[in-house]
Amino acid sequence: MYYLTKKEDVAMDFKTYRNQPADELSDYMYKVAREDNMETVYERFAKQQPQCAFGAMGVCCTLCTDGPCQITRKAKRGVCGASADLIVARNLLLKCAQGTAANVYHARNVARTLKAVGEGKADYSIKEEGKLKGIASRFGINGNRTLEEVASEFGAFFIDQINSNDYEALKLVRVLAPKKRLAIWEKLGIVPGGPNSEVATALSKAMTNVNNDVVDLLLHCLRLGIANEYAGLFGITTMQEILAGIASPNQGEVNIGILDPEAVNVLMHGHQPLLAIKVLEAARDKKWQERARKAGAKNGLKIYGSLCEGQQIFNIASEYKDVFFGQIGNWIQQELVLATGAVDVLAFDYNCVMPTISEEFAPKYHTKLISTDKTIRQANVERLEFESDNAKEIAEKILERAVEAFGKRGKVNIPSVKHSAMAGFTTESVVSALGGSVQPLIDAIASGSIKGVAAVVGCTTVREFQSGRHIVGLTKELIKRDILVIGAGCCSSTMQNANLMSPDAVSEAGRNLASVCSSLGVPPCLSYGSCTDIGKIIQTAVALADALGVDVPDLPVVASAPEYMEQKAVADAFTAVAFGLTLHLSPAPPVLGSPTVTKILTQDVESLTGGKVFVELDPVKTADAIEEHICKKRKALGLKVDGVLAKK
């Protein structure tokens, strides 16, 4: 990895040193923002160089007032006596706990809405009756009652699971986990209890002078990873589908160029899509289209999605084609989207909103900002906090603010290029496309038409040589080698921006994969949606393993977070490793200052769960390692490797 090291380098012209946006439309808008004298995420990254090497290695501790302590050649321990191994492990556990808490917070919000629907206190109804009754029945909830009673009981049950004690095994795990995985987790003592309690215990363990057992701290990360899946990701996706509908494949427009200069444009941004559904429904009312046109917008009022919220809307967009006009942007694009001057309202909930949006970009480009979650507090932002019984009211206010803001627009500058993509994949829709079972996918893998599957998921970063480049470069290399790619989160947006989630992308795939995708009418990169939909990818892997009668680590499947960035990604990483997946990470996580932690994560943990981590910054070398791993798993299963039948 390259870091600036000289003070004079920090003052260099940003045009000389910057990690440019990965796609042409973002690069166009970057130049617009710079011409407007706006400092973006790229300049801020440059100004941070050289960044703290101690923090990058994970060997900086700020837990107590005797610090901050750094492990150096002359200081092998912190003031309290903590070693590099202990400091790294504690820091990692803190990140994992925070990421798990964030996903569980989201799941709790959805559970509260589901419970309120059952009690007749919400602006929502049940869209997937079969899914609700099916999952509720697995926990002994009687489905032979009104739908509302089932919804209320399951919502209450899920909230109780979140709040249960960590010394009692989580029923969600006991019931839903694959039996082979559960046996391994029980042997390791990492079957979690209630996630809130698990987080509280983790935070207690990570305090100064409490726990100095590095292995125990890392095992607790695995406990949190399992809780993150079942009490977080699984809960989010399952209950959101019950309320909003199951994903189905559909095609739509993506990236910045789809904004309409002749429309009132509303951008729903964040991670929780339930309010966005009500905004879409409200926008169908002719009164809003008429008010928008009366305000001067000849094309009326249009709704778009941004970040993971947009990906989740895109998943069910078939139902809202009349008012939903596309998905715009990954995390590092948000400032550039506002620089178009064409976003009238940016309504956002929690996670992934840069402080510069409210402090600099919205005032400059005349965008009205509205926060909709109680965790958000930003200056100059109107708060319309979502509750399940006021969603319609808030949706109407968002549209009203957008029409008002349209008349205050300044200069508008939108790229002329438009891209399209296909979204809406999930275990159910993939099975549906395959005729009702995963067997055709298994057959394609067994024959070698699909060599294996790589989940390329997570965030985007502005670190050197990344900014979407690692995602795009790795994805192109994988599909060229007949490896099917599943995307989620900002990785999906980046692939969409590079036209890799369009059916036309079969031209970039290997001959065998291209043939399979062409026959099914799907791209070689399937979007499962948001970062929280990583849980659905896990469930697809479980379905494949169950159908084959093997455990998840036996599958020719790999996970990659090629530009992971924040705490939820750390929790998701431990979810993957707990399930036995080999996980590629880039950039290197802050653990390299501890040889012990590095060895455990990259080697030792494989003998415990079947999963492990490897780090590689070069996309081609990453693809080489993934392909080698997939071929190793194929060989162990007795499947063809490079056209030759392997011997077990």
C-alpha cells in the first residue's frame, strides 16, 4: 500500500495526487464540484496523509487517560501492560460490537413496525402472508389466526430475542442455523445469546484491565458475527420482505446521469426502506404530479434511491415503475450527486451520510435535507422522524418540501450518459428463475459451466488504487474465469455503474458462464441488494450446502469485501468466517501490528470454523487466489477442474 510520507507532498496540487472516481459519470461530477471550489472526499483523504501508521496496524490504544499508547520498538507494552496482541484484539472486538449493534438496531426498527401492523397502529400491511406464517411457524407461533395476530406475535418475539440475555442461547440460532454449523459453534462455545447483551459483554471485555485473553476476545467476535446474522441481517431482510414484498428480477436505470433536470427530484438515501415505500406510494397521487408541474417541472415529480436504501427499492421496483426512476450512487458518490444541483430533497435515515452534506454541499447546491431516524442530529437539517404510524404524513411532507425546493434551484449540471442494470435477486427469485429448486445451479457448478460463486460485497473506499477500482477490476476478472458474482451494498452500485449488472455484461464473461447467463436472461453479476442483504447471500450458500448434503466450507464459494470501510463490515466479516467462508479483505484490516491475531485470522481459525481471511490489494492477484480456492473445493467434491474430473 502506498502512503504519502513527506510533508511537502501533502501540499501538492490535488490534480496531481488524488484517487479519481472509478466511473466516467462520477469523474465528470468530480470536475464540476472542483470547478465550483468544493472540497470532496478525495481532497480530504489527501490532506490526511500521512495517516497514522500505529492506527493502521491496530496498535494504538485510547481506552484510558494513561494513553494514548502505541506499540513501538522501544515500547512493547502500553502503560497498563497491554501487548500489541491484546490492543489489536480489543480494538477489533469494539468495531465488531458496534457493527453488530447497528444491524440489530435496524432489525429492531423493522420488528417494531411489524408488531405495530399487527396491533393496527401502523401505516403498513402484510404483503407476504406466506413468508410471515412460514417463519412464524418455525418458532411455534400459531398461524391459524388472523394475519395481524401472527404479525404482532412474531414482531414481539423478535424484539424479545434481541433483548434476551447472553447466557441463554438465542432461539433464532437454535432453530435456523444449519445443524452442521450449529454443532461446530456449540463445540467452540460461540452460540450467542441476545445481541444487546452480547454487545454489552463485549464492551465490558474490551475495557482496560479486564480481559487479556486474545483468543477469547476473537471468539467473542465470532459470537457477535453469528448474532449479527440471525438477530440482525436475517431479521432485517425477512421482515422487510414481509412488509414490502419479496425481490424479483427487474431492469432499471442507474448512476448520476439518470437525474431529470425537468423534474422535481427526491432522493431517498440510507439503509431503511420502509419510509421510502410510503414516499413512492404518495408520489402516485396525481395532486403531487400536478403541483410539481405547476411549480415549473414539466416532467412532474420523480423518486430515486441512493446507497443501500436505493438498492432495496430497486429489488422491488417492478411494483413502482411509474414513480421510481432509478438507483443513484455508492457511498463515495453522495457529494457528487448533490453537485448536479438537481436534487431537490435528500431524505436520509441512519448510516453513511457525510457531515459535509449538511455543512457544505446542500447549501451550495440548494438541496433540502430531511433526516428521518432518531439517531440523526445534524445542523440545518429538518427532522421528520419515522414511526410506523406517521409514515404517510412524513411522506407527504417530503414531497411538499421537494416541490418548494424546486423553485430555489441554481445551476444544474447532469452528465448526459445513462446506464441501466438488472436487480432483484435473492434466494427465492434465483430458485424461481431456475424452475423451483437450486438443482440447476448445482448442475451448472458440477458441470463446470459455473466454476464457483464469489460474493463481492460491502463498501467503497477512497484509499489508493480503490475508489471502486478494486471492485470493478476483481469482478471483471472473476466473471472472465466463469465465476458467478453476487453483489450487495455499495459493491452493487459500483458494478452497476460499470455496466456489469446489465445482461449485456455477458460479453465480458467466460464462454461457459456467458452461456448459462444468456439462457436465463440474467447478467453474470447478480445484485442481491443492500449491505444488509449479505444475510440473504449467506442463506443462498446454506441452501446450496443443504441440497448437496455438505457443510458451507465445502462449497466452491468465496466472499470478498474488496473495499470494506466501516464497522458493520467488520461484523459481517466475522459472520462470513463463522459460517466457514474464506473471506478476502482489502484494504488490510488494522490487525497487522499483532502477529498472533493476524495468524489466527488468516490460518488458525480455518481449523475451527472452516473459514479464514486473506488480504490482497491487487484485483488480478485476488482473482487468482479466489480461483485457486474454488478449484481446491471443486477437487475435494470430486468435480471437474479445468475440464478434468477430479478424484476425491
